Amino acid sequence: MKKRMWHFASVWILLSMALILSTAQAARPAGEVGKDWGDPRGEQCVECHLSESPGLTSEWNKSMHGQRGVNCLDCHIAEKDDKDGFEHEGVRITTIVTPKDCSKCHTTEFEEMDGSHHSHAGDILGSLDNLLGEVVGGPAAVNAGCKQCHGGQVEIGADGKPTPTSWPNTGIGRLNPDGSKGSCTACHGRHRFSKAQARTPDTCGKCHVGPDHPHIEVYNESKHGIIYRAKIGEMNLESDKWVAGIDYSASATCATCHMSAGGKEGSTHNVGDRISWNLRSPISKKINLVRLENGEEFDVPEGKDIPKVGDSAKGSKVVEVLTWKDRRDKMQSVCRACHSEGVVMGHYKQLDDLVALYNDKFARPLAAIMGDLKKAGYITKSPFDDKIEWIWFEIWHHEGRRARHGASMMGPDYTWWHGIYEVAQHTYFKFIPEMKKIVKAKDGNDKFAKTMLDRHLKPIPGHAWYFEGMGKEQIDKMRKAYEERYGKGSLK
């Protein structure tokens, strides 16, 4: 027995040493010092900026870059044909360091990020959200608001420098002058480029916050968030490999679940790999992932035809397909690094049930009603020029998202009180009254509205209370519980 234990321990030690050595090598910049990085001319940059911008220089010096000899020019050097280049102290440099620039050393990270949901965050600029920002709000609100998270087009002036209206910008889907998308500094703030910063939930919370996607608020109320705050000293955030269940086990952060290594999964900079539900749209669907030879990728909702590896799609060739089950398996593998099978499967059962409740009881029937109202001419086809469109938008875009994301990240208050409760309240006491109002204004009666309710809501058992009132059995049960707790006659 002792011999077997010693053999096991020896193998474990050897494997651990190999992993540590490989990780240490992987952390070093690729290439040759003095040639691929460590440009000697960069030493003059450091000497000058020590007095010109000491805080910036200090942050660089404390970073892995600074400690490994990667200097200012290695990142900020510009080629002669770069339109965002300009002369500075005898050297052509650029203000913007793009993901393409970072890829000179961090090739794998760039390829994982490029084409991912994060790199395409700037696509929101053609959405309903941006229409609200540009038209209802105003361009200044979009510049200082929307684009600071989603990213925007960085404009370059005649002097080769970014224009003040488009810079600074660390939006995760920033559109860069060299054609690349994204911003590494959205998560790894310059000039420290800290691993720990990218792993802490607060970094994600800069953008994943607010009425439509309160991920940081949901996380903070979850057990993961509570334990993280209590045991942050045990999270080993500066670790090179940072494997869940091995380098830390106290809790999980956003990065743990969506990007970092754990279980059978290695780390990735593609945040969409492990997502099996689309929880953003008016009606949620499970999503399959298709990767293309050109580095792009796209989701295919469940029920739609999925191209096969080797097929042509969107001007390129399919090189990989992950079904929604494959993506879920990836996430669950990370979960199992710290949780039992029962906990993992139970969580997903509760999530799936909540999404089905939202979809079937509220989202599908309300979406159908909106379609019928437009088809029959009660509202226009233009967005946001009818009050009911605002109500419907907030039901799915605010309350509905909060409910779904609350369930996905184990935030009970956001699942119910800020989620399904408000979905129901706004359905019964905002959406339906407004529907009756606009129908009556056009027809002089609400016959069409009643037809809509009978067709789309009444057949769903969950709406029976609205049409028939609370059942006597339900009221008596509640009265009994109240009187047992507060005394006879407490429920009037």
C-alpha cells in the first residue's frame, strides 16, 4: 500500500513540475530578445516618461512586460504605412495598441478573441439599443456611454493621432485603424496588463451591469460572489495557470466559468465557447457554434440547419462545429472542478425550467400579439413610436433578461423580484391595458384586444388566475399560513 502511494505521489509531483515549467515558458514573450521585443531604443522612452508620466511608467515597470524587458516601443512602434502613426522624438509611433499588435507575441489569445462575441460587441451600433442612444438620447451619450463598453470606430486625424471624440476608448469590440476588432485593455488595463485584474468580477462589471444585463449585481448576490468577497485572499489571482479546483477552490469569478481552465477545459479568450443559451433576445433559444476558416464564427439557433465541417458558409469554410450540448458540456466540466454532479445537473434543470417559463408563458405570446397588432395596422412597423413598443421592449430587454441571467448565475432576487415578478406585473398591468387602449382608440371597442387575449394568453394554464381570479383553494392556503404566523383575522 505504501509503495503504491509513493508511486502515485511521484507521478503527481512530476506532472505538476512539468505543468509549472511549461506554464512558466508559455508566460514569456515569444521570439528573440532585442529582435522581436526589448527594442534598445525603448530605453530612451522609459527614461523620458519617468519624469513626464511617472504613474504610467511605474505601472509598466510593475507589469510582466516591464519585468521581462518588453518596453514602450515594442508595443507602440508604428510602420510607415500605418495611418495612425506619427513622428515622436525621431521615432514613428502610434497611440493605439490594437489586438493585432498584441498578436505579435500573444498569438493564441488573439486568435481566440478574434471573431468571438467580445470582438463583435461593436455590432450593437446597428441595433435597437443604439437607435435609442443616437436618436432618443444623442450622439454625445453614445460616445461617452454605449461605445465605452461596446467599442466604436476610432477616427484618426491629419496628425496621425486619434480624434478626441473617438479616443480614449477601451470598448471590447472597438474598431481599430488597422482593421482589427477589440481592445485587450478592456480587461487588462494599461499599463499593468494584470492577470488578476482580468480575473476579478469588477472588471467584467464595468459593462455587465445595469437594468438590462446586471451580471455583476447578480454575481454579488450569488453564493459565488459572497464567498469570493469573504475569501478573496485565497483566490490566488496572480497565478500563471489559475486552474479551478487546483490553484484555488474558495469560489468562482466570471472568468472562471467563461474563460479560465478547470475540469477538462483549458483556458480560452473566447467567452462564448461555453454558453448554451441565448439569454439576450426576446425569446431564448439554445445556440450551436460554427467556426470558419477565416477566424470568424456565428451562432445557429436550435432547430435551424447547422452546416457541417468542410461546408461553405458566410464566404469561408466551416472548420469546427460545437452543438449547444458541446458548449454546455464545456461549462459543466468547469463546474465539476468544484461541484458535485447533483449540484451541476440540478442547477441546469432549474435554469432550463425558468427559461421555459419565461419563453412559453410570456415572451412567445406577447411577441405574437405584437406581430398581430402590426399586421392589423394598430401600431406602425417603425420602432419606438408607439407606447406599447416601449413596454414590450422593457419586458424582454430589461425584466426578461434579468430573470434569465439571474437564474443562470444563481441570483434569486434578480430571478424573481427584479425578473419574473416585473415581467408579470408589466404584462398584466401595462402591456394588456395599453393593448386595449390602442385597439379601442382605432375601433371604438376592444373586441380585437379580447380576441388577442383569448388566442394567445387564455390557453396557457399559468394565466388562468388573470381570467378567472385566484382559486379558493389558493386563497385558503395563504390565509391559513398567515393566521398561523400572525394570528386569526390577519389576512383581510
